[in-house]
Amino acid sequence: MARICQITGKRTRTGNNVSHANNKTKRKFFPNLQKKRFFVESTGEWVTLRVATSAIKTINKNGLEATLQKAYERGTLSL
């Protein structure tokens, strides 16, 4: 499974490890993804999403359905 947040679309980034001698080797920066269950009040069902912790904070603040709607409009929703 790809390491991509289903709400924000955050994905693995690449960069460099830089040593004291200024040698550069490739490395990866992974998003902090968590598997989390959310309750959808309109349907009365539980939904399991793989989301970044920043997305969990956004869902807690704005609600699941509002966050899903905004992600859908932005085009980052991947279910």
C-alpha cells in the first residue's frame, strides 16, 4: 500500500542525508500516517481511513463530512 494520506494527499518526499563531510545520500521523509476509524453520522457507519495526524486534527476540528467535502472539492480525496 502506498504511503499516501487519503484526505490531504500527503505522500513520501525525498531529500538528502548530509554528513559532516558534506556527503549527500538520498533519503525519504514519510508522512505520519495512522489507520483510524471514524463514525459517519449521516449514514450511521464506521469508516476506516489511512490519514496523516494533521488530517486527524482537522477532522476533530471541522468534522468528518466537512473535511471529506473539502478534500473532494480540492481533488485530494482518494478512497
